[in-house]
Amino acid sequence: MDRSLLSLRSTLVFLLAVLAGAAAGGLTALAGDNTPRSLLAGLAAAGLAVPFFNRLIDSEATAIGPAGPSDPGAGEGENNG
């Protein structure tokens, strides 16, 4: 087995989701709620954090590309403003 089980991006997304869930569960427990409510709050936060961090760490959106407009003729010039 030369391949890793998860990609680096997936590992980072799941790690951040687990940390967010642990923080939410811990804060809920410190607020005085009982253990089952703290676990549910942590699991809910982790479940919502996965798509959030997945969209935040999007591989296509972070690709380095040209900073200018996509159409090279759309810049300022005689006919464009």
C-alpha cells in the first residue's frame, strides 16, 4: 500500500471539523449542559463544519491564475471606457 488513505486536503477538512466539534462540545459542557447534549452539540457542529471547510479549502478556487479580467479585450482602452 503505497497510497495514503486520505488526501492532504481531506485530512485537513476532517481535522478542522473535529476541532470545531470538540470546541462546541466542550463549550456546551462548560455552559452547564449534561453530557448527551454536549455530545450532540459537538457532533452537530462537526457535521456542519465538514461542508463549510470543504468549500473554504476548495482546490479550484485557490488555484493561482491571472489576476486580471478573463477576457483580455475587456480592459480599459479606446472602445471600453
